[in-house]
Amino acid sequence: MTSMVLGKHGELTLPPEIRNRYGLKPDTPVRIVETQSGILVIPLTSEPASPQLAQELKDWQSVGETAWQAFGFEEEA
């Protein structure tokens, strides 16, 4: 787990290992999802996932819809 501090304008600087793992480059668009216990930052990129990340996502998705209920706080626009 990595801890960070928000900059004075609300910015976060992700560590290089996280940027590399998710293929994040300057100006990569992201989606912010509010949950009951925090926020998720989801990269919106067409870069292919690494095999390790693809497997982690597959494992996460396999837990089913009940797991997504824990992230049900997103407000409608």
C-alpha cells in the first residue's frame, strides 16, 4: 500500500512503479468512481494490460456482482 499527500490543487503524483504497471503516461484520461469506503481511479486507455494485471482483473471480476455492491456509491450525473 502506498500513502500520498494531496498537492495544494488536489493533485496526486503516482509513484513510477504504479504508472508503469498501468501504462499511465502524461495526459492519460482517468475515471474517478466514488465508493462507500473511498475512491477508485480507473485509467481510460487502449494500452493492453500486462498478463499479470489481466489475470488480477479476471480474478476480481470472478467474484461476481455481490462484490460490486460494495462500490455502489457513484452518483448519477
